[in-house]
Amino acid sequence: MNDKLDRRNFINNVSLAGVSLAFGMPQVTYGKTTDAKPAILGGPKAHPTSFPSWPIVERPDENALLEALNSKKWGRLNGEAVRSFEEAFKYLSGAKHCLAVSSGTSALFTALGALDIGPGDEVIIPVYTFVATYYVVVLNYALPRFVDTDIESFQVDANQIEKAITPQTKVIMPVHIGGSPADLDTILELGNKHHIPIVEDACQAPMAEWRGEKVGTLGLAGAISFQSSKNLTSGEGGALLTNDTEFAQSCYVFHNQGRNAPNTKLHSRGTNLRMTEFQGRLLLAQMERFKAQVDCRCENAAYLSRLLNEIPGIYPAKLFKGVTKSAYHLYMFRYDKREFQGMDRSKFLVALQAEGIPCSGGYGMLNKEKYVTNLAKNKHYLKIYGEKTMKDWLEQNHCPQNDQLCKEAVWFSQSMLLGSRQDMEQIAQAIQKIRKYAGDLLIFLTKINLLSVDLSKPN
């Protein structure tokens, strides 16, 4: 059963209080849970309080928006805030150039636009990623080539990239999933070997570091997102980082509707992807506390990993040796049901949520989504590539490691890592309870699933 549907059926059809009463169990209470039963079986919640909410709003944020409003200069073409933010974020990231744009997707789209990616070209991307990584390739009528996942790190398996390279490969686009860097040593070496530019999808990874350098600055370009859930946010927004001056100029021209092109180069494409002054000012205000938040996430993630590594069947995402800092946009781990008496992940997620621990199962199998597989039938793609190429492309999109990961992954959001050390201990405590009572939970939640099915039947 689909994890999201499973949880939704449980939550919608049977409240925890109702379940307890229906099966003769005591109501959930609060307090310490060292030897207690899981909350869903009538014990106290492991985490009875709330985690920090997101986004955090403080007085500087209010002042920033009012300053933008009262300036009556709301767009970057006649304002100063976006340029000021670009300078500040460039300095923070250690890049020579920073271009603020309307979203992380826009940053990737700008990079591909400046590289003149189009029909007949191929772009290598990981299969475990947000759909925007795929769509920016398809929007250019280029062909995305999926590479399987390294299941231990959740990142693209860099050792499988080379076999995906063809004479049509024009870009390799690794993604730093969850804010942790992919294996950039291997990826950058491949780029140099085959003379293929590397565009880093670092949308989830501002401030993450590979061998002391910020991700997004090691390839030709890197994209950052400031969408609502991101660690530095303005609701929407993004940035493109690069150390290549000519490429930076091409990106600016592309995002500014092809205007102000240098006389030395012909620019034939462009669109409007500019950031607003409201976003620029809000980001400047949030940067005042950004570094402290990064440090807090890193400290809590390291402590939580130490705790979870002691629990059989729980495997925190591995960091590569070159990682000197993760941004921890997500805290990710794998759940092995064999250590929980065969209780599948959907039931584990329900039990964990009942303990007061928000969680999700993460990404699905992108290569198997209808909007991806239907590309093989798209009339434009059939016209450009032909039926045989698209059929072969579809048949080559097998990613067995990713299939397995998508059945085991568990995510916590970045705002949870802004909590206290006690919050981290209570997360581990909740999982320990669930493992200890896994057999009882399996029987109980199976009954709940059957009850949900019965309740959904027509009279």
C-alpha cells in the first residue's frame, strides 16, 4: 500500500484516542518513556512537545518587507536589495559571481539556457531527486539520462555516471540531496576527462562543503533554492553561483529576457526569471541568523546519528569522506523492517508520528512516475528522437538500488534539527520503543488497516 495513503487512511478514519477506546487501551499520556509502551499502544508520547516551526519570523523580517514596500522600487531593475543580496551571498559562498533568480528551478533552467541545451542533447541526472531536476531538462527538449542511487548515502552513484555518457551528453547535473554533497571528486574528474560541464543542483545545500569549499562553486555552476521549506527562504527564489565570468554574463542575459547581451557573443534565447526586491530584502534579513542555524543543524544531526547508529535496523545516510559540512536540509535514514519483526515502513511511519515525531517516506521512484514514462510517447520527443530511441530510453531507465531505497527511506525536516538535544534524544527513544514492541505494533496496525478498509466500504 502507498505510504501516504496508508497514513492518510489511518489518520482520517481512526483517531488515536478512538483507537485506544475501541480496543480497550488507556488514553495517551505525556512524560518520560524510557520503558513505556509506544504511544499508539497507549503509552506516553516520546516527544510530547512541538518541534520548531518553519519559517521563523522575527522583527528584522517585518522591517525588511516594509522597507521594500515603502521604497516603491519592487523589482531588481530599479532597486538595490537584490544586488546587495547577490554580493552578500557571493561572499558567503566563496563564489566569484552570484545571480539571484526567481526559484531554484529557474537557476537550473538559466544554467542550461546559457549553455544552449536543446533538442538532441542529453543531460545526466540522478534518479533520487525532486522533479524539478528532471523538468528543467525536459523543458529544453533534451533527453534526461537517469543514474541509479548509492543507497548508503542517498546520493547519485558517481561510479555509474560514466556508463551513461554518450556523444550527446552535454551536461552532468549531480544533486546534493538533503543538503549533503554528492561524490564530487569522482564527478568532477569525469567532467574533466570527458570535457563535460558540471552543473550542481545544490538547491537543498547552501553552506554545505566539499573539502572545505562550498558546494555549487566546484563545477561550472551551482543552483540554490530559497523556496518555503529551504534552510534560507523567501517563499520562492533562487541563486546561481559560478566562478566563470563569461558564463555569469550569459546567465544574466538569459534570465533578463536576452537583454544587455555583450557584443562579443550572440544570445538567441532568454526569459524573465528575475528576483523581486521583496525577496532580496527578506533574504538579507534572514542571513543574519543563517550561520547559527547551520551550526545548530550540524550539531544536532551529528548527535542524532550517534544515537540512531546504536539502534539495529536504522542506518543514517552516510557522508562521503570529502564532506566537511552538510547543510542538513533533510535528516535521512534507512529503515530495515527485518530488525522490526517485519513491520513495513508505512506502519513504522504511523507509529513514529504517533510518538510526536513528524516524518515522511521521502521521494518515490521518479523513473517510474507516469509523467516520466509518458515522455516516451510525447509527440515532440518522438519527432526529435524517434520511436526506437524513446523506447530504448524507457527500457534503460532501470534503477534497482533506488527502488530499494524508496522502500526504506525516512526523512525528518530541517526545522526539527533546530530543536534541543533533548528533542534528538526523544526521537531515538521513540524509535527504540517501536522496535521493542514491533510485534505488538504489527498486529495492532494490521487490525487498524483492516478496520479502515471496512469503514471505507459502502453500506
